[in-house]
Amino acid sequence: MYFKNENFVSDYQQVISQFADIEKIAEKLSQKEYSKLFLIGSGGTYTKFVGLRPMLFEKLNLPFLIVSPEELLELYFDQIDEHTLIIAGTKTGATEELLEVLQETRKKFPATTIYGFIGDEDTELDKLNILDYRTSSVDTDIHLILFGWLLLCLTEDDPAVLHQYKKELETVGEKVAEEILKNEEKAVRLVQASDTERLQMWVTSGRLWGEACCFCNYILEEIQWIQAQGIHSSEFFHGPFELVSADFQVNVVVNSSETRNQDLRVKSFINQHSTASNTIDMQDFDLRGFSSELIKFVEPWLLNHYYDLLLRIYEQKTGKSAKTRRYYRVMDY
């Protein structure tokens, strides 16, 4: 068994334990009028923020921009003021570019609000003492459940509805663990059938796009050294589909809701032209008991952990892990 159910559920208890703190932070943030929001991060943080764009557009009534640390410093720094909210996500709290821009921000704009979602404890970012608020991302960069809960606390006016959401979210961990475990054997077959010496294509859309991009870039390529290409379903027929042949490795992640038809169109084409394809259908993970508002960020979070499961299976197949990187935090670059 590759999926560590007890560890997963235990980690989720750490998530639940922070709900009350996020409610208090949201209340304090609501007392100040912000004119703009910058969501800042690198790697997985950036792609997770991108995946949440639909919810951000729907829920927030202020302009927001998802940026890398370098972009914030070099392109948008003169737009920061005391009415700016910066939400920074980081696993290690040690990325030099992130530390630089946040220090510069605090120095030049001391009244700007800086909120950190940080995976590790006692990080370099924490030691700088420049954060107004901090949430533990529980060993990841930006925790989608906690960030989704923050958005709901900031934007839902009905206390009864918010209470119901909270009750549901408290049960999400065990349910998602159950669904991942049910689909573990499919994950094993997918990895076992893959050729690690050849390119993989991963196609999806909507809220899941950030997770697929993250999986290709930071798991398959960075950790497993497998060439991988993340393709948005709406762009598949604008070039990438010409790569598909009878034995081309292509994987489609099918959304459960809004952009499902985009993904199904891609799946239909691939089924006709490749015998080396795989499908991960999010409807195979039964989340029907949860409110649609929650599924908007629960589903990408679930996919993130299913991808983590694929990584663990790949580690057994290839012998490569996060400890065998050639360059990342191994040498100067």
C-alpha cells in the first residue's frame, strides 16, 4: 500500500485545528479596505494560485494578480501601498527572491499587510518578523483547504452557511483519504505501464490545470527526470494533438463539473488515436456529499494528493526521489 492513510488523516487534523485562527484573521482583514491583492509565490505555490483563479474572480470584489517574487519586485512594486494585501505562499520560507521582495516591501511600505502561508516551521521568513499574519500550510506551500476557507470567511455573509461549510470541511480529510485509497490500484497500473524514457503529456482544464502543471514540472521533471508536458484542454487542438500517435503517452484528467466537456473532447480524440493513454476521471472520486462551493477547492486538493501518490509509486519504480535531485538546492544556479 503506497497511500499512507493514517498520516494523511493526521495531517488533516492539523488543518482543522487552524480553522478558528483563520476566522479571526479574516475578521481582521475585513476591517480594512484593500484596493488590491497580490498573490505571490514560486513553483507549486504559483500554480496552485492559478488553479484558484475562478474562485478568486467569483468571490473577491477587489483586483488581484498572481505574480512571482521577481515580477512583484520588478514590474509591480510601484503599485504597492498601505491599501495593498500581499498573500505569500512558500513551503520552506527560504526562497531568496521571496525574502528579498517581502523585506523590500516592509521597508518601503510599512503599512502594507503581508500574510504568509508557510509549510515548514521556524523558517528564515519567520525570523525576519515581517509577517502580519501566518498560517501553517502543513508541510506544503499553499494549503488549498485553508486558503479556500479563508476566501469563504472573507466573502460569505450568512453565518449559518459558513457554519455548514465548516462542518463539511471537518469531514473532508477522511472522505478524501477513502476515495484516494479506492483509486490506488488505478494509480499503480498507470505508473507500471509508463515508459520513463519517453515524453508524457498531461491534459486537463479549469480548476485542475495548476495541479497538472505542477505535477509535470515539479514531480515528473524535477524529481523523476521524466520529460513531461502539461497541456490545457482548450489548447490541445492548437498544436499538441499533432504529437499523438498509436503509442504516445498521454493522460487526461477529466473535471467533474464546469469544464468537463473540454476534457471529454480531448479524451474522445485520444481514445481514437492512441493505445497508450490513461484517464483520471474526477467523478471516480465521490465528493457528492459536499457543497459545490467546497468542491471548487477540495477537488484540486484531492488531485494534488493523488499526484503525490503517483510520485510515491514512481519512486519505487525508478529509485529517484526528492533526495536524488541533481541541481535543486544542491548547487548554486
